[in-house]
Amino acid sequence: EVQLVESGGGLVQPGGSLRLSCAASGFTFSDYGMFWVRQGPIRGLVGVAHINDDGTKTHYADSVKGRFTISRDNAKNTLYLQVNSLNAEDTGVYYCTRDRNGMDVWGRGTTVTVSS
Amino acid sequence: QSVLTQPPSVSAAPGQKVTISCSGQNSNIGQGWVSWNQHLPGTAPKLHIYDNNKRPSEVPDRFSGSKSGTSATLGITGLQTGDEADYYCGTWDSSLNGWVFGGGTKVTVL
């Protein structure tokens, strides 16, 4: 079964950091680009970051450039998102998704809450 | 504000049809493939349409997609209560160099 499982979310103070992880199984992870997508408290999805299959190319939404870093370890079938200098607007559920036919597989998400 | 524009909500009675529009620009819908995801609160989003008009095998043929120029449309026929959800269009934007979504449309079955 193709599966993505996110972890690493939590409650963090403004200015804080977290490292989100996404464990992939059921498919050849190294064959696919991957996304991180955020859903904020109000309805809406934002494509936060993208990484290609071998990890050599990355793209970021303007709102997170310089603060977030997407990476992957194909040997461990794991996607990461290092999130730094967090602010209230970063609060939300973070999903990892597979880059195939758009976004064909999604995890259940991990929640990040930025609050003092 | 989202790069792609969707109506906030649509509604219809069971068995009826709804359509959801998604409007963009040459740098996104005009150049690329549009996909549609269904999202029920508390669950993982689910791909329903990709490459403008293709359905994953597990999605019923009541769902259809189309694209013309810089706009795309999702259609749902034979509306069922289980179709109540938020629906998001999305595509790659070559100017922003990133994936962009619409603001989402809430489908309500009356």
C-alpha cells in the first residue's frame, strides 16, 4: 500500500523551529518529486515547497523562502521540512504529497501551531 | 489571496449537478495541467482529477474535468451527500516557480 506518514509537528513559540518528517512506503521513493502543502486555520491550501526526485532542485513559496528548507534522504525513504523563524501565519496542518499526476498521494498531515 | 480563483461555495439537491470554476493566468492554467483535490476536514486530501480531465481509477465517473484557455472546470453529476467537501484546483505556475491552488470551493448537498 502506498503510504505517507508525517510527524514532527507541535506547539512552538514565535521565532522557534521544528523539523517535520514524512516517511514514505509502498513505492520507489527515489523515483518521485515531493511537495509539502500547508492548510491554514481558514480553508485554503498552500504549496509550501517542492523537491525533485534526487534532491538537487528545490522550490519554495515566497512566504517561506529563507526560513524553510526541504530535503530528502532516499536511502531512508524520508522527506523533511526544516521550518525556522516561525510566525503565526505558519500555523496549520502540513501535508507531504507525491508529485505524480499533480499530487496523487497525501499523508494525513502533522499540525504546527505557532503561539506564545 | 489565492493565485487561482474559485467560487467560495456551490450547492444543489441530491441527484443534481454542480460545476466549480477555476480561473488563472497564462503562467499557470494556460500552460499546464490542472488537477482537482477533494478535502474532507480532518482527512487527507484526495486527488479526483488530473491532467485536466483524467480520473484516478477509484474516483467515480460522476466527476469530470475540463480546461479551456486559462480556466478549468470540475463537474459533479448525480450529487450525493458523500460529495460534501472542499474542492481545490491546482497547477504549476511557471512565473512563481511553484505549485498554486485555488482558494477552495465548499460543495453543499441541500
